[in-house]
Amino acid sequence: MIGPGKAELLERIERTGSIAAAGREMKMSYKRAWTLIETLNHMFRDPVVESARGGPGVGGAQLTATGREVLRLYREFEAEAERAGLSHVTALQSLMKDISREK
């Protein structure tokens, strides 16, 4: 339902106040950014992003309270998963060979 890309898009919308600007920063087309937001808005009981049409200084987008909560919960889940998996990642890394000298 939400992953790193959608979470980053939400964070950038929150910061820039614009779906278009957030998409540009991520090297993503406006259509792709809008499609992701529409998907998120339909996935949850309440919209995660609200937008207003218009040109510069008129339109814009913002996260709703639900959007901020979804983003917060996802980032907490992500951090918890990282902490829980750290010992496994460390163990896997200890089994890897050093390829820094190989070409």
C-alpha cells in the first residue's frame, strides 16, 4: 500500500506544497506523481493529499491529517524493521567477500 517511493513523494509534497514540484524533485512525471497520489487517496478511508487547481501562487497540495499519520506510521514501521533486521544484515555482511580490490 505504501513503500519508500510513495513515502518520499508525500514528504516532498509536504515540504514543497506541490505535487508537480515533488514529482520533479524525484525525476518523475507529473502524471506518475498524480497517479500515485490518486492510488493512495483511494486506498485509505480518508484522502492523504488534498489539492487545489491553479497556476503559481494559486494551486497547490498538502497532506491531510490522515496523510501525515500514514507517513508517520510508515516511517516508524520502517525504522522498527531496520532495527529488528540489523543483526541479520550484519551477519550477512560478515559472510561477504571483499570486492573492493576486484575489477
